[in-house]
Amino acid sequence: MKNLAKYISIGLIAGLIVTGCGSEGAGNAVSTDSGIAAAESADTESSVAAEEVVAPKLDLASFKASDYVTLADYSEIAINAADIEPTEEQLQAKIDEFTTSHAPADYVAKNGDTVNIDYVGKKDDVAFDGGTASGYDLTLGSGTFIPGFEEGLVGTKAGDQVSLDLTFPEDYGTKELAGAAVVFDVTVNSIKPGEPVEYTDELVAANTEYDTTEKYNEYLKESIRSTNKNAKSSEALMNLGTFTGEYPDGLANYYYDYYIQMYTNYYGADALKEAAAKYDSYRDYMKEYLGEGLNQQMQADLLLLAVAEKENIACEGEDYESYIDGVLGQVGTTREELFEQYGEGFVNYSYLTDRAYSLLNDRVVVK
């Protein structure tokens, strides 16, 4: 139980809101410019002009998940062992990730590397505003800092401390620093190579609990197997359901209202009205905008809720109270505040899907 919203793919669908990558024919509507264009092209006055954004409410009591999905036999969910074995490409990708995240102790920084630094900039021996930072990641050669700063770190090693005598450009935006001579005292905390370094026992021993590449490779392979198993398990679980293609209003409207609220928080109420101008309601706009991504999420919800119904998992009793206590301990709130903030429907949904998922996952067998 990582958090209350464990089984809602907030990242998947919220990404559509932020990036504007919605369903075909609707994705561009997220940008303010596109929304304005939609409003200007509308032939009649928008029916959403006076619509209010409502708080999302998940109404579980209004539908039975089993009316929307037929479950296959899930007494045993088999996964082919060969399908989860690491490929050479997967292993190499993990090794490359390691060798671009760690460098040997004697590694010398060069352009393209990322150095993690602490620095203090001083003018006339006094630290100036905006000239101090800790744990800053700087890619050498990026031109992010004033001339001479990044060049002065080329050739350094992790643990080095250097003083850079530099001069701000005459046209620098801050008047007090334009053309000023300054000194930056810099500590190089660590270096991430821009390209993979040699993969050696020494590099592994210095940065992991393993002392050889062979042993570390076995750890990486097991990690990949776990990732592959999770992916194949999710795929197998979704194959347990045959869906009608319809979705209950009590579930769909929750999602529409949730992402309407999110859109408003990101872009403002006026931007939402402009984007949804040619639709009869905000929900109609969001339904087209979220498209297949939301349908897939609702199918996952319905499958888990149908399992909960079949297994007679109820939102009462000792296990339910234990789950609520665990959530309260994690989010640091009271029971009353939890139910007020998320609503009883969502809290119960979280419990039911959590327990259904755990039940199904326990029945996954690798053969």
C-alpha cells in the first residue's frame, strides 16, 4: 500500500493534461491557443459559459462492476517463464545506466559530464544574492553559467575544491553584477559521466554492496525479472476481463470531474471554458480529450471491482479498519479529514481494488 491512490493512473492521464497529448482529434485542445481558436470558431454561444466546476465524487453504490465486465477463471494466472527472462539488451541498458551514474575515484570531469556542486559567489568578499547553491547538477559545456565557470571545472575530480576568478558579462541582467569581478568557491561533490565509463569490479565495489561485475549482473538480472514479471502480470490480469465497452456514470463522471478540476488548477477557469467551447459540457470535452487512456483505466477499475464483488470483499470489519489505519498513518491525517478530503466512495474504492489486486497477484504462477 504505497498511497491512497495506488491504482488510479494519475501520472498516465494527468500527463495528457500537462502535455496536451489527448486522444486523436482532441489532444491539441489543451493548449490555451488551441482553446481560444476553438472558442472563436464556435457558431453559437458556448453552453459551458456558466457551468461550474464541481468537486469529484466517486459513487460506488450507483453501479455493479460485474454488469460491465465478465470475468474469466482466475484461480491460477499463468505466466511463461521465458517471457520474464532478461534480454541482453535489457541487461546492457541497466549496465549503461550504472556506468553513466557512477565514475571511478580518479575520474576527471570533461565537457558533457554532469557535476554535482556546492558553490558560493562573492563580490568584494561578500556573498551576493543568487550566487549560492548546494547540490546543484551542472552539465559542463552547456553554457548554463557565466563564461569561465564551467570551463574552470573541466579537469576536476570528485571532492575537489576550486576558486574561480571570473567577471560577469557587461550586459548581464542584474545591474549590480554587470561587468563585476567575482570569486566562486566551488566544491565538486560527484561526477556523472556523459558517456559510459569502463564497467569494472572496482567501480561496482565502490558503489554497491557487490564486489564483482558478475555478482552485480546477477542482481541486475533479478531486478529485470521482477520488472518483467510485473509487466506480464498486469497484462495477464487485464486479459481476465471481457468488457462491454460501456462505463458506469458513477465511475466515469468521477474521472471527468477530477481532470476538469486538474485542468482548471493548471490553466485556469477561462482556459477551460475556451477549450470546451464547442462541447455541451465540460464532461463531454473531457471524455473526448482523455479518450482511450481513460477507458483503459476504467477497465482496470471495473475488473478489480468485479473481483471484489465476486469475492464478497466488503468495506467493513477488521481488515477494512486495518487498511484505513494504515492509510491514516501514511498520510498523517484523521479519519474524518480523510473521508472529507477524498470522499467515502474513493476511500472504499481504494480498499476494494487494493485487496482485489493482492488476491489476483497472489495467484500469478510462473511456469
